[in-house]
Amino acid sequence: MLVMRRLPTERRLRELLAGGQDVTGALHAVARQVVMLHERSVPDPTMELVGRRDVVRQRWIDGFAQMEALPVGLIEPSVQERIERLAIEFLEGREPLFELRRAQGHIRDGHGDLMAEDIFVLDDGPRIIDCLDFNDELRWGDVLLDVAFLAMDLERLGHPAAAAVFLDHYRELSADSWSLSLLHHYIAYRAHVRAKVSALRAAQDRSTADDTVERLQALCLKHLEAGRVRLIVVGGAPGTGKSTVAADIGQRLGAVVLRTDEIRSDDSSVAVDGTMGVDRYSDTNVDLTYERMIERANVLLRRGESVVLDATWASERHRHLARSVATSAVTPLVELRCVAPDAECDRRIVARLAAGVDPSEATVAVARAMRGRFEAWPTSVSIDTGRSVAEAVESANSTIELQR
């Protein structure tokens, strides 16, 4: 005999959120249950293969094919085209990220269909029902893909703050860490699947799709845009304020900022023929410093981290290195050149050296020499840093946002 219990509809997490109730405690309890579910997962080398980049890519492609077969009018073609391009762009350059997640043991058996309407917040704790049971391969995956489902659903319902709370609780309880770009990618994937399901149902019913499909597509695209892995090159002669601009860009994007000044200050990175303390500004060591920076950027980009490269970039051959790594990592590249009046640059250099708090060792004489041999940079966008800092960084970030 099977005895079933009807759960109170008014205690659905979705209903509590709609009623404006505080669900912080419930989300913490849900996160704990999901962590325990993932930790109970028995390792299965065969099922762990679903975490590979190529498997994730194929699932996107299969979804695209299903959407393409739907009647015109159910989906917005221009939005769908953008979704397809950004999803594949991310996947093409990020295989090391997916392999790292597999190696760290993050591919587990999970819930597979975690939605707010299937979570009931009862007095003795949450009840999570309706686990995806008919297909093991769809239930297995990166644990982040599993929690991204509920994060997506909470955001879809108009509660992004609740989604953030849930993710924070899960990360704390699981001691997991992930790149922000991967989280955005998986939330986008979940939104795309939901959009596809909604559109398929409308097509089967021969009805006109409501705005659910459009809203889910918009949510998917929003996260794909936010999760783009970018390479930003910020250059200019000493004193132009490039480091200030680079630092602000890094903070806004959540990107890693790499500076040649900091790399150069590590003698082991610029030693020649086994010696230490040699001329760190020789042509050989300058080349070596840029190569070291590009190597680090390549690793970070492939692991899903956006990178800002703060250097002079006076030489075209060094810029070519940046373009090459952006191409190989399938990463959009933005090149920014900071410019300011020579007198203002000299004043800043004098003040910086007097303060002694910056790793740059460039003097006024060095700056003037570098300005004299700065090669033409037609692929860059000039950022006027002679104005206020706020105006300069706003101009730089606007340029990045316009890059499609």
C-alpha cells in the first residue's frame, strides 16, 4: 500500500516569495539539503563524463535544433541567434575549466529539476519533491548546474536577491568555489531549457506563446552577456593613469588585473642566464615580462576568468601577443589606450615616486623616452585620462559595454 501526503499549496516556496515573506532561513535549509544530496552521490566514472565541455556543448546544440524547428513567432530569432553565438563562444575556449571541475569531483548525481514550486517550507523543514527520475544523464552533472536551476527559477519569479542568498548558502556549506562566468553560463542554460519547454508546449497546443518564452530568452541572454570571458588591454605611456583605469575595469567586471610592473618586480620572472638583478628594462627582459603576463592570462581565460592587462603596450609585437591569446581562447578583446597631456603625466610621475606606494619605477626621463618610441596603435580606442578619474573610467567602461 502506498500512502501519500498532500502538501499545503500555500507553503510552496514560490507562494511564500509572492507573499513577501522572509525565506532566508528556508533557503539556508534548502541549500543544506542539496549539499547533502550531492555529497551522498556515489562516484561513477561513466556518469562523470556528462561534465565534459563537449557534452554540455551538445546539449546546447540539441536545444538550438529544437527551437529552430518551432513555428515562427514562438521565439525571437535575433535574440536566439545571439544566445547561440555567446553560448558557443564561451564553451569553445573553456575546456580546461570543465576538466578542472571534473578533476575536483564536482560532477555528481543531483535533483535535476530544482524549482521553487516544488519546494514546500514546512514547520519541521523544507520538503523538496519532483526529482528528475526518468533520465540519469540529465540528472547528473556539475553541482553548479544543479543549483543554477533554482537560482534561475528564483530570478525568473522576480527574486534575484533570494537567488543570491541561496547560492551563497550553498557555496558556504559545500566549501565549493567557482568562476562567476561558469555560474552565469549554467543559469543561462537552465533559462534556455525552460524557454524551449514553454515554446514546445505552446506549439503542441497550437496556441500563441505568452511572454514566458520571451522573458526566459531575455534572462538567458542577460546571463550569457554577463558571463562573457573578456580580455581587456589597457595601455599608454607612464603617467597616463592606465593603472587607475585598469583597476576600475577589473573591479567592475570582477576580472583579474595583471600588471607588468608587478610581474617585473619579481626578479625570478625576468632573470636572464640564471642571473638576478640584471637590467629589468632591457629589450630581452621587457619581452620576457610580456610573455609571462600573456602566459598567466591564457591560463586564467581558459578557466573562465576575465583578465585586464595593465602595461605600456608601446610595441606592436607585444600587442600581437595579446591578440593571439584572445583568438586562441575564443575571447573578445578590447584595446584601450590612455592619453593625457605630457605635463600632466610628468606631474603624476613625480607625485607617485615621492609617495613610494606604486610598483612602477618609471621616471619622468623614462616616460619621455617611451613616449618618443610609442608605436602607432590604430586598433585601440583612446581614453582621455587628462580629465577627472570618474570621466576616464566611465569612458573606458562604456567602450567595453559597446563591444559586442
